[in-house]
Amino acid sequence: MGYMNTAPIPPSAGEPRWLTTEEQRVWRSYIEAATLLEDHLDRQLQRDAGMPHVYYGLLVKLAESPRRRLRMTELARYAKITRSRLSHAVARLEKNGWVRREDCPSDKRGQFAILTDEGYEVLRRTAPGHVDAVRQAVFDRLTPEQQKSLGEIMRIVAEGLQPREAGADLPWLR
């Protein structure tokens, strides 16, 4: 049942606020589009660079960082993934020669991920195809007004989901 209950009965105490028929339509459209978009971008990046979308995002973040380096904890926070998953991803990127790790001199437990020249070159070659895939999948299908609305909606959703309390159970802290 879950969010599928379409009964127009007002919720009683303790009863879930079921999604309306229109809310279900919107939710299911979002889930389908998000799943298809992630698959589309993964396939494009696997074909063009032999890497999944999440790895591409890590390379981009490193390229945008001062001296193309970032602490591993910050990189995990950016990617919204567990430290374990990040460690695995960085190990694969290291194996390809695209990233290297370096110990943090001020924190013996900390490490930096550093984008290598080879990794930067892979990113430079891959970016045009990726941008084209994003443009074709999203922006070319929307009017400028729809693009603005989508950006505003996603910002509101992201802000609402960003935990603010100390000690929150966040993936990048695990």
C-alpha cells in the first residue's frame, strides 16, 4: 500500500498522509526520470571514459578544488557517499592513475585525494560528451522557465533534506 492508497479519506490520528493521485503521478514521474537519467549518464560515461557517473563527479570536484586536492572527508560529503564507498572509488581511480592519495600533514588519520595530470586530461576529454548528454537529456527538453523552476524546486528539496543537527546519521560520516 504505502503511498499508493488513493482513498480520499482524511487521515485520522496516527494514520499516514497518503499521497493524492496527483502527488503519486508527480512522485512516480520523478522516480522514473531520476532512474533513467542516472542510467543514461552512467552508460555515456562508461562508454566514453570507462567510469560511472559518481566517479566523474569526484574528478570534477577535485578539478574545481584548489591545487586539485581535497580531504577525503570533504570529498565524501560532496558526493553524499559513505567513506567506505569513497575509499573504494578512489582506489579504482588510483589504479587508473587518475587520482593519488596523500597523507594530511596536520592530521595523521586524514588523507587528501589529488587529481593527477592524467586524471585531469581524462576529465578534459570526457567533459564535452558528458555535457552534451546532460544537455540532450535535460536542458534541450525544457523551456528556460521550466529550467528555472526545476532548479528552484531541486534547491528547495535539497535544502530540506540537508541535516542541520549535530550527530546526524550522514552517509559520509559512516
